[in-house]
Amino acid sequence: IQCSNSRSQHDNRATAMQMLKNQLYEIELQKQMEARNEIEANKLKNEWGSQIRNYVMHPYKLVKDVRTAHETGNVDAVMNGDINGFLKAYLMMMGQKDN
């Protein structure tokens, strides 16, 4: 960045530094907006049919993850928070997708 608004070298340097700070700030804001937009684009909409898991409790017991096809018959454990199998299946699927 170059600035020669005034005859004083100190004033020109201060003005140039301020212009540089403004440009760097704008670049950083643009990066943050791009990152936010990328995250928003990957979100699923809350619509009918966009569920992640199906829970069946009658006539048989089954919990199935729609994304990974991981399923378990131990509904009580899943309802009590034991979702490690689902997390592992999802992480493995995401790891395979990256490769």
C-alpha cells in the first residue's frame, strides 16, 4: 500500500497503515462469511422425511440410523443415551467420504 496524501512522511505512513488494517479486516470478514455460508449450506432443513433416526418400539424394537444404516434392537439403551454405535458409524462414514 502506498500513500502520499500529505507532505509528512509520518502522516503518510500512519494513513497507509490504517488502509492496510482496513484491507486485512475486510479479508478476515470475508473468510468468516465464507466459512459461515459453508456451514449453513451443509445443514439439513427441518422437513418431513429428513429425519436422522427411526425409532420403532411396537410390535418389535429397533432403532435405525437412516444416514449410515446402523441399527440396533436395544431401544432402552439408546433412549438412555447409549449412542456410541451410531456416532462411530457416522464418523466412519464421514471418514470414507473424505477419502
